[in-house]
Amino acid sequence: SNGLMNFVENYRKLSRLSSPVLAPVSVGELLGDIKKLFASSKVHYVYHIEDETRVLMVDRSQMEQVLINLLKNASEACMGQPNPEVVIETSYEKEKHIFRLSVKDNGCGILPEVLDKIFIPFFTTKPTGSGIGLSLCKQIMTLHGGSLQVTSEVGKGSCFVMKLWVKR
């Protein structure tokens, strides 16, 4: 019965995702709290922020939810490595008006046969995972008119890239 209760609760989270309430948020603001939250001695976090003053029209709490999930997954993925490291990088493609934020880890990577399933609701490879984290992230990015993509190499790590269209 506990399993069924967890399933129902997770299904509610997926189905009740509200439309984003867009407001101007600077990249520096968005990542500032994330930096504090993920200040860890176990994992080395590296930030390469192209322009902290760049303003995005996003739902801050939803974007934070995406970042927290991606960073948590990246941290867990590289925890078994001798020098666990997560690199957060931002860039802006001026000609295409696309803001890009990537989260790259030096973890174990994702198996090729699993890679195309990781955004499917309730799919998980973790014994205690619910399988909704990455699905929610993808949904949030889609609701913002953006995208979430992944590349991975077994034994070398994974890289998740968030893309948002920016007026400017």
C-alpha cells in the first residue's frame, strides 16, 4: 500500500504542474541560492557563468526545481569517482537568442539503452528513485518554451543542457 501511495503522490506532482509565472530573474540571482545549497566538500562544484547580469523571463521556483534536480543527480552520479566534480556553465548564442545552461558531471554515465528513457515519467534506474525528477524537469523546460537535452558517455559522465529562448 505504501508503494501505491507513493505512486499516487508522484502522479499528482506530474499532473498538477502549474503554468509558469514569468518574471525577470538574473542568472546571478538564480544561481546564487543554488551555489549556497550545493556547497559541499564531497563534490567539487565549478561555475563558469558567462554573464551573471543576463536577465531571463522565467518562473524562478520552477527553474530552481530543475537546477536542484539536475545538480542532485549529477552529484549522485559522480560520488563514486576519485575526484567528483560537477561543472555548471552558461552561455548565450546571440544570433539565435538562446540562453544555455549546462550541468556536466564526471560520473559513471548513462547506459545507451537507458538514455532514451530517462525523461519518461516513472522510469528510474535508482533503487529508491520515483522516476519523476527528470520528467518534471523536461516538462518545466517545455512550459518555458525551452528544452532539456542530455549527452552521456559510460565511464566518463553526463551533460544536461537547458536551453531557453531569450528576447533581447
